[in-house]
Amino acid sequence: MKRSSKEIKRISRDILNDRYSVPMGAFVAASFIPMAIEIPFSMSMGNTPTDSQLIITLIAEFLITLVSFVLGCGVSLLHLNMTRSYEFKLSQIFTPFRQRTEKYFGAGFLTALLFLLGCLPVFGGLLYFYFSNDSIASRIVLVLTAVLSLVLCTYLLLTYQLVSMLLLDHPGFRVIDAFKECRLLMKHNRRRLLYLLLSFLGWDALILCSFGLAALWIAPYKNQTFVIFYLDCTGELERIPVRSYR
């Protein structure tokens, strides 16, 4: 049974009700740990960084992105456990660093690589714009390549948004297996996920208006919603006692 986005979000709120503190703490930890790691590299850049500093910083930023991805897997694990009525605690966000770590880093690397490939058109458009002395043709090419990259990255997001949860639920999967299974799982669910993502635009605007403070409540709500969506796609939600809104 495929539930509507409205029902999925209501179920998410029910599950979070009176249990917000741990998911909120998980979001804060998963957000600030990468930031704390990144600060020394930003401070070392100075006003006129050398080529070696730029290279080191770029490598560090990429590795920090992978760390952030793995922490995100831990946050998903916490929300999955909470939904399934298992024990859930803040320390679970570090579980992917202790079990099958190479798979989570591999998934993060492949995700980053795919999105980098998706951005290649706009990179090419920028290079053409730069070397064409701001001509009308170069502006058109830049806009078209930007739109193409946006479409490609949106497709990748809708196709592989749930790959970390598949890795969590299937310890025997290789990284490539998780990506293949995720593509199959989302074959008829991309439109539903797109609608779900669009439904959070107002909440995202609230985060900006509150200078990020509202994210303390909204981010756990979004994470829980994606977990419920995943369980709805796999059919497991039918076996979990939740309130019905039909």
C-alpha cells in the first residue's frame, strides 16, 4: 500500500511525538562534528592561500563530506530503530564507523562521484562562458548546461536518496548492490519522493528565516519522514503498528 505524502508526514510526527530529544541531539552532533573538523582547514587558508593549501583543503573538504555522509547513515539508523520500536540512543550515529565502515564510505564516495558527473555540464558551460568573453551565445550555453545539470542531479537525488537505508538493512550487500536495489526500489516512487521533497520547501524557508534555529525541529522531522517513506516503499510499514489516516 502506497501512502500519501500527507499520511507519511503525519505518521512521522506521531513517531516523534514526545521522543524528539534524541533525534534532535543526533542532528546536532551529525551537523557540528563535520563543521568542527572543517574549521582548522578554513582558518589555515588565510587571504592568499598557496596552491598546496588549496589542494590540501579540497581533499580535506571531500573527506569531511564522506564523514558527513556516514554520520547521516547513523542518523538514519537511529530513526529506523525508533520506528521499529527498537532501542535508540545518540551513540548509534557512530555505528557505521564501527561496522562495515568501508561500505558506508564507499557509498558516500560513489554518491559524490555521481553528483560530480551530474555537474559536469554546468562546469563545461562555465568554462565556455569564461573563455568566450561574455558573449550572448556563452550565456545561453551556460543557462542550458545549468538546467541540464539541475535535471541530472535531481534525477540522481530521487534515485539514490534511500541507498544508505538499504545498506543498513542489508549487511550482505556490496555498495554496488545497494545502488542497484535502490534504483529498482525507486523505479515507480521517484514522483512520490519529489512531491515529498517539494512539500518541505516551506519548512526549509522557515529554517532560513530563523537563521538555522528551526532546523533543530525540522531536520529530525524530515529525517523521520524519509525513513517512513522508505519503509512504505519496501512494504515494511504495513507490519509496523501506526495510526491509520485513511
